[in-house]
Amino acid sequence: QAQLVESGGGLVQAGGSLRLSCAASGRTFSSYAMGWFRQAPGKEREFVARIHWTGGSTTYADSVKGRYTVSGDGAKNTVYLEMNSLKPEDTAVYYCAALGTPYYRHSPTTANAYDYWGQGTQVTISS
């Protein structure tokens, strides 16, 4: 079964930058879009950003727009998340997800729209 693996998380001081990566592991599959979600302690998983390979459209949560940039290579099932001007509020476990169908069944900003998930990578921003 296809799996995703995130990397690049760590501890960064407020105002710093971090670059997360996510790539498929195991069975090869075709992804049509990939996205990032995050979950902070005591909070529900929330949408961060996504990129749809067809057309290359991107979407960002208001909380990260202007600070984060999502990019990737759909042929390699690889997605990146460049995070700048990090804030303590960005502290969370970041998860990548992939859409395995040609079209979204749900809104791309909802977790249940995606078919494959990684285990997450911890991002901690100190004050």
C-alpha cells in the first residue's frame, strides 16, 4: 500500500525558516494533488496548503498565506512546504497527504479529501 514520509521538521526560533519534504514510499501510485495539514496539541487537524498537479493551482490557509509556499513534482509524488517568518503558533505536527483520484471528492481543504497520509513531522517554533 502506498505511503508518504515527511521530513525536515525540527526546532526553529520565531522568525526563522524551515523546509518540509514529503515523498512516496513503497508501491508507486499516481497522485493528482498533494497537500499539507497540521495538528497542534489539543486542536483538530487543520489545512495548511495544497497543490493540484493538473493546472498547478495552489491553495493556502489564511493563517499561512504569504509566509508558506507549496511546491512539488507530481511525477515523483513529492511535495515541499517552505515556511518563512515562523511563529510560535505554527508549532504542530505537519502531515502531508496525496489525492489518488483524478478529482476531489470533498473540498481540498478538508482532510477526508485525501487518500494517502504520512506519519507527520514535528515542527516546533520557540518564542
